[in-house]
Amino acid sequence: MAKILIIDDEAAVCRLLARPIAAVDHQVDCALTLKDGLAKAAAGRFEVIFLDVHLPDGNGLDALPAFRECPSSPDVIIITGAGDPDGAELAIRSGAWTYLQKPPLMSDILLQLNRVLQYRREKEQRPGPSILRREGIVGASPALEACLAQVAQVAGSDVNVLITGETGTGKELFARAIHANSFRADKNFVVVDCASLPDSLTNSMLFGHKKGSFTGAQSDRFGLIQEADGGTLFLDEAGDLSPDHQKEFLRVLQENRFRPIGSNREVKSDFRLV
């Protein structure tokens, strides 16, 4: 049983969130204001906090660091209004576990809660600190150490990861470090340079193809997604994919399934996306 705190100024939303959580035997408490939520979080040992962004006495995102510094170091799931993509992105950048849009589905509430609780259990059972594999990453500045701490945190889970930064700042090095320190380290680390993919061959290179599916397809060929099965798929400069290819790839992310060109069967690939 875990202790869960819900902070939202709408009592109906609190009840909506609390009902499925309490049904699986977790202890739930609620607060209708930011001040009350901070006081309860500081006094109680909550493992997870569901935090609304817009509260009568403040902004939940601004208070996120204060919640993270509570004695139990709770993980925070942000609740955002529908159609607020900027708030969702800011939530993740601010250190939230994830975000849910109002009104949240019961299945989404339990899925995200189970994921964060599983991560916390695994972190508690993990042996003491080990040396982080950081090939190619040189330096010891506070900023770099903070980045490496995040690498260690996400490497211990299996969540997909977004790495941001200017060209030449070492995004691929950090992606490789995440892979090398994860349980997928003995499987493939597959790099997809989205900026250099020819538009006409993108689907073939990502999804693979069957023999005879188009001119020049002289044999079956695995795509990069299938090569990453069991390992990590690193999309470099993902924003350079055309909107149509991004739309096709979205389903692969949601279901980890895809159909090679010319095939009448879907293929499953268990990869972690960075």
C-alpha cells in the first residue's frame, strides 16, 4: 500500500482521481489549495503526488521543486487542462514524472501510478551506487554532474527519454550512456539519423520491406526498428522527419508494432526510444 496525495482545487477531480486509487488499496489524501498541499506533503510520507497546475493560491509547476524536496522525495504527476501542450512540456522539464490531461481516464491514472510505484520499488531494491558507464563524456562541472544523475535515474527504468540540446552538445553520447547503463545494454543501440533519411526511402529504412515490394527490393530486409528489438532506438533530430512519417511512427510508439512494406503481417519490436 502506498500513500498518495492529490492536490486540485476541484473536489470533483479529487474524487475522480481518488476513487480508482483507493480501489486498489492505496491510502489517498486530498488538498484543495497549494498551501494545504505543501503542508501535507511536508508532514506525511507520500510516495506520489498528483498536482494540478492552476490552483487558487499559486502555480503547481512553480512549487514542484518544493514538493520534490519533501522528506519522502515523492514523484509528481502533473494534471493539466486539455489543449495545454506548453504546460505538459514544462511539467516534464521541471522534473515531473509525467502529466495527465483533464479529465483523466481511470486506466491512465492507474497505468501511470503503477509505473512510478514500480520504479520506486526497483530503485529501493537496487544495490548501492555503482560506477556509471560514461564513455566519451568528460568533465566534472555541477551542470554535467546533474545531467549524469538524470542519466542514472532514467537508466534504471524503461521509460522513453527526450534529450534536448544544441547541435554538438553530446546528445548521442548521453543516449549511449543511458543504453549502456540500462538492462538493455547487451542488445543493439540503433541510431536513426532523421536529418539524412531520404524521404522516399524513410519507410523502408525504418520498417523494412519484403522481397519484390518495390523496384530494387531483391530480398527481405529488416528495418531499423526491428534491429532495435530488445535494445534502444535513438532518433537523432526527430523533428526533421516529415509530418507524414512522424504520424506513421506515432503508432509504432504507442503499440510497438509495425508493418514492413509489402507484408501482410504486423511485427512487434520491444525497443526503448531515446
